[in-house]
Amino acid sequence: MSDTPRHEEPLDDTETYQWLQLLKLLLTIAVAGLTCLELLGVL
């Protein structure tokens, strides 16, 4: 039973890492978009 979790952990870590990368990308795009809107609003 202890071998099963160990075998699944790498897969979960990879999926979590991919999701974190995706969330970081979305956050970066969102921040960039808000910054552009603020600059356009100021201009």
C-alpha cells in the first residue's frame, strides 16, 4: 500500500506544478492588463 502513494506523488506534483505555472501566467496577464488599463486611464 505504501508503494502506491509514492508512485502517484510525482504525477500529482507534475499536475500541481503545471497548474501553478498556468495560474502564474494568468496572474501575470491579468496584472499586465490592469496596468495597461490604468496607464490608458491616466493618459
